[in-house]
Amino acid sequence: MKTTLNIPKDLIDEAMRASKKKTKTETIVVALKEYIRQRRLEEIIEEAGMLEFSDDWEKLRHER
């Protein structure tokens, strides 16, 4: 999909150097994927204290 964006040149240049990608498109795709990955990790970390684990897994394993 073609999209027109106004992104500061210095920001794109820095992102291209950091990602070692040769095109702006590759750089933006990598940056978006990394952003999504980071957000998902943050969500998992936020929910870490809310998860409950059952300690009867050994019993359940043998019931199959």
C-alpha cells in the first residue's frame, strides 16, 4: 500500500543506520514490527501478575 508520510529526514536517516536497511520502506517496516513486538511484550509483562497457575499439573498430566 502506498502512503505519503511527513517524517523528519534526520529521523529516517538515523533509523536506516540503526536498522542497516537500504530503503526507507524496509526501515519503516522493521520499525513498525519492532514497535508492535515491544507493545505486545509490555502487555504480557503487565498481565504477568494477573495470571494464576495451578500446581496440580502433574495430576492433570496423568489423567489424559
